Amino acid sequence: MPRVTNVTSQMEHALREDIVRHCRLLHQRGYLAANDGNVSARLDANRLLVTPSGVHKGFLEPGDLIIVDMKGNKLSGERTPTGELALHLRALAQRPDCNAVVHSHPPLAIAMSLTKKKLDGILPEVTLSLGRLQVVPYKRPLTDDLARAVAEALEQSDAIIMERHGTVAIGKDVAQAYGQTERIEHACQVLWSAYSLAAPRPVDESEQRALLRMYEASRLGRR
Ligand SMILES: [Zn+2]
């Protein structure tokens, strides 16, 4: 029995370190400022590790993280869970194939969401990697309305942009959800550059449908 407990605590320790490492990376990359952004990862079927509210992600420590159940009740930790906890819980409920959620404020993704310009169906590898490049229409931050709209959009994508706000990315682990965040911000950088020259041409509709089928097949393969 003690051996099992030991293995469990080692796993929890590694997951805490993993979340903190990626929070620092989000801050270093300029994807969030000060206390912004939040990250979560499943500890097991019934428990989630989440970042606290009110802590600068560049200075986050493993002991700052909080454990909640899948209804959002706090199980352990000194601090208060992120105010966007509902967004994490609904995202993971919608996508049982995923174990981690990264929410951040990448500047170009937010900027592009303010323009109403077409983003989806222009960059084939983005479609293959994360599905449709969607902008979820504005909902007030920290509300269940926002959480529900994001969860619904994640049915078609592994990463989405919330209008006027930021991104939400999911993955089988924190590294994958973080990687999708990088990918969506990089796509917005390319699209920003293209739009500064001329309106970029989308791929043919039939090609976009084929790319989406490939994305969906790869998602099924990950389950
Ligand atoms: Zn936010």
C-alpha cells in the first residue's frame, strides 16, 4: 500500500512541476501578463490540479496549485482556484479524450479576434493540427456563458480564440495544450502578416473538408 501512495504522490509532484514549467513559459513568451491565464490537468478521473487566482504565472510555485473535484469543489490547497474554473471543467467534460487545459492571452490571437477577418481554412497544417480555427463570439469573462460557448467550440477544435479575450487549448497533457497555444498564436502571426499585404486566399472548400476529416480521424486515433 505505501508503495502505491508513493507512486501517486510522485505523479502528482511531476504534474505540479509540469504545470508550473508551462506557466513560466507562457509568461516568457508574452502570452500572458501578471496574474492572467490559467492551466489545469487531470490528476485522475475525479480530481483536477488547477492554478490559483491572483498569482503571477512567472512566479508560480508547485505548492500554489489547488486540487478540486470535477464539480469544482476545493479538495486541497491554500489558495482560491482560478476564476475561470468553470471553463476548465466544461472543456474537459466536453472532451474526455483530453487531460489538460491552457487558457492564456496571446496578443496576436486577441488582436485578430478584434478584426472579424477570416482565419479558418487558410493554413492547411493548422487545420490538420487543431481543427477549425474558430473565434468564439464575445461572452463576459468568468461566466458560465463563456465556459459553455468555449466547450461547444472545442467539439470541432483543440484550440480556439475567444473574441476580445484570449485562447483556450486542450490536449492529452499540459505540453500538448501548451503546444496548441503556440500554434494558434503563430498562425495569427502569419495571418496578420498576410492581411497587411492583401486578403489571404483560403484553400478550396473541398480541400478544407478533406483536411478536417484528417484532423477528426487523428483525434479518434488518439482516444
Ligand atoms: Zn482570460
